[in-house]
Amino acid sequence: MRDFSSIDATAYDLIVIGGGINGAATARDGALRGLKTILIDKGDFASGTTSWSSRLVHGGLRYLEYFEFHLVRESLAEREILLKSAPHLVHPLQLTIPIYAKGSRSYWEIWAGMILYDILSFDKTLLNHRMLPKAKLKQLFREVNPAGVQGAAQYFDAQAEYAERLCLENVLSAQAAGATALNYVKVTALEREGDRITTLTCKDEFSEATFTIQTSDKAVIVNTSGPWVDRVCRQGERDHQPAPIGTKRKIGGTKGSHILVDTFPGAPEAAFYVEALTDNRPFFILPFLGQCLIGTTDLRFEGDLDRVKASDDEIDYLITETNKVFPAARLSRESVKCTYSGVRPLPYTESKNPGAVSRNHVLYDHGKDGVVNMVSLIGGKLTTHRRVGEEMVDWVYKRRQQPSPPCQTRVQPLPGAILPTDQRIAEATAAYGDRLSNPTLDHLFTLYGARVFNLLRLIDAAPDLAEPLVPGLPDIKAQVVYAVRAEMAYTIGDICRRRTMLSLQANYGLDALETISQTLQAHCGWSATDCEKAIANYKTLMAENCIPDYAMAEVLGDDEARSQRSFAADEATPQLAVG
């Protein structure tokens, strides 16, 4: 049970609804600048769009064709900041673009785009692009389909494989600066008096206990709930009365799906950015957790935002188009180890091609709806989250009619920031090398960075926590305990999907469940019943989001697959674990 009594009596300056990467960055920036801040999310932090992204920190090369030069420049500048402020989580990544005669852009057009991309990133630390003539491309990448190939372009962007942990570190930084952060807390009502929202009614999704957040005269509410922005704005509807923030639709999200496959014959060690030979839609083939991440699609979405799943057609499309670029891959449905989908919180438009909808973010001032103390974020990308937080807090101070203190997030590293050359890594290897393998230590430093020493101390107290969660993978039992004690993990989904990445590796995380259950019971006070319920809820989560429909029976067994389909059809209960 969580105690919310102190929240009712606290006067907050900044109330952030939505704990994805943009909300976390806003809370961090606000707390660091001295605002009394609270961050709430109806699920876990990063459990929405942040967790379902392609995990690239990039300048948006294809935005050039829509003349969004400001967005490209902003993204490239933010990429550079993230490479410095989170070097353990954000890494340089080389991408190759094979150019085909039947593609939508010629060799010379792509070359011109590469030159412009370099100009817009004039202050970068990464290398400039290079063009590969046809002969050199065939020599370097012999498995690439040679039919009609004209050459290739190579350039650098960056990758954040653990995007969820990048979000979490923003939350932890906000907490360290004095912010309150609550996951699994849902806003159920917004009460308005005059031109201000005066009260937010909230519900704990575990106990169903309710509490309120009162707004002071200068408090500002920031809605960074991504695809759920419109749903939050409608929370004031009561007894056929309109919502207090208007009913105009703001979000017109598009669905993006990914598949994860084992490394296949001819799979590139670096990343490929290719055009689908069927319809010229761009997609990525990325190295990811020792596997290949392929995506994404871009389809209009009008369904249930809490149940977004790659369709069989989308899976087949990504398989087919990858096989066309790498014929030796011979991917099939059986090759797919996991899928995931998310909804991009893009501006609502009635007629535009999904790919042509602007990826620029907008701060929607609800003063247009007669509410002066609320702003909603429309759009927003993983790459530009820090900048979004800065803009939001600048807006808050302007609305409060106060001078804005200098933004600290431009130069302040995230809590885990550490370079591979740091002497502390060698010291940890010497101290724990007899209990943990080098791959495990390297993995832990990648996930936790400088914060890993707090986790390693758990092993000093309980040596069994050095044991692996799944044979052959570097994750250990200590990560489960640390997730619960220090990282606000309340469900097995939190542990497998966002504190670790086991759900995308160990047979959808199912292979780790027994060991995780034993660890939770031995070290975190969970009962056997708690774990049984949590495991059932986790399987529902994976069935609804990650396991392809055609593979349900094979993965879960016939009886459980039927049960999950029945559950989804009935739209029963939220997938929250207890414990």
C-alpha cells in the first residue's frame, strides 16, 4: 500500500501527467530549476510510446524532403547532447542506405541530402557521411540484393537500445532534485473553476484508493501523455456536461510495428536504412541485443491505445521486404522472436499520408480552450525529449509570470553517466570478477552506468543474487531486487519489459519467470499467490502486445492461448500485478 496523504496537502508548482520520455524530461528540468514538481502516469514509466519506439537517437534524415530543416537541426543538436550526458545508454551507430534504380530517390539526390545533413550537424563529434559506389557496396556487403543497386550512402546517428532506462534515469534525476514521481496513478477527473483547473482527482491502480492534487494560483499542468492526450483532456466530462478543456481532437496517431529476429545469414553488423521495394516506404534493420530489430510500419490507428499489436499483415510485410534486400536471410514467420507496436502521438489531420504528417512537436496552450494553467504536448520524439522538457519549463515560468532560471539539463549528465574508460569499471571488475563474468559486468554497466555500484552491493549481502536469471544471458537476480527496491518496479512486466529487456529475449521473458518469482519471494516479500497473479498478468501483457496471433498456441499452449483470446475479447481487467 502506498501512502498518498502528503500529496493532498502539498502545493505543487508543476504537475506532469504522463511518464514517458517527454514527461520525465519535463519533470527533471522543472525540478532542477526549483519548481515543486509531481509526475504521474497511469501505467509504468516509459510503458507507452517510449517503450515501443525504434530506439534511434537521430536527426531525422527523411524530414529533409519535407523541408523541416529546423526539426533536423534541433534533433542533431540533441543527439550530441545525449551522447555526452548518457554515454552508457546512447551509442554512435553507423547506418547504410542502399540505393536502387527503382527507389524514390536517385544516387545524386541522396548524396545531396547527405551533404545537407552534415551541414546541419556542423558541430557534431561523429564522422561525416561517405558515398559507396556500386562496386564498393557489393564488396563490403555481398549479401545485399545486387539487382538494380546503384551504390549506397553511409552516415552516423545514434542508438538507445534501452530507451526505457533512458526515461527512468530522467525520472530518477527528477526525484533526486526533489520531484515526486508516481507510476500506476491515473487521473480520473479534472475540476475547473473559471479559467483554471483547480483539482486533479487521481486513483491508485493497485488499491483503487483515490486522492487529489490541488493546484495553487501559479501551478501549471503539463499533459505529456502521448497518444492519450485527448483522453486526459476529456477527464472532466460529467453527467453529459462537456469536458472542461474542450473537445477538439488534437492527436491523430499512427501505428508503428517492429519484429525481432535472430541474426540471419548476411545480416549486417551495423544498421541498414532501406526503402521497401514494394512501396518505397523507409524502414530500418538494426542490430539490437545481439539480434536484429526490423521496423517500422506507419498506419493510421483508431483502436484501443492500451492494446496495440503488430498484425499478421504487418509482420509479413516486414519479413518480405527484408528478404528482398537480403535474399539469403530467408526469413519466415517462424523466424520472428517477438513483435511490438506503438502509436506515434502525431497531430490530428484528416487527409494527409501518415508518412507526411509533421514530426515536429507542438506545445498546445489550452488558453485557446479557456484554461490558462494547462499545456499539452502534441508530438515529440525520443531524440528531442530533453529539448521538449526545456521548452515546457520555459513555458511554465512564462505562464507563472516569473523569470526563468537557466536550464541545467543541457550540461548536467544523467545519474548513470559513465565512460567505458572510467577507472571505476576496472575496480568493479577486480572486486566482482570472481562472482560475475566480464559479459555480465559489461551488461550491468551498460544498463545502470555509474549507478551499478548500488546494485553490486546487494550481492555482498546476498551472494545468491549473483546467479543468472536465464542461462546464457547476462542478467542476474540482483537486478530483480534492485528494480523493486530502487527503481519503482511493481509488476513482472516492469521488471522484464522496462528495467531489463528479458521480454524481448528469453522466449518473451517466459523462461525467466520461475527464477524471478523465486527471487521476489526470497528477497522482496512477495507471496507465492502474489507471484502467480503477477505471472498471469505478465502473460496477458505479452499476449496482447508482443506474441503474434499465429504463434499464441505454440508459445503459451492451446488452453492458455484460448484463455488469452477470450480475455482480450471480453476486455476484462487492467494487467496489473500485485506485490
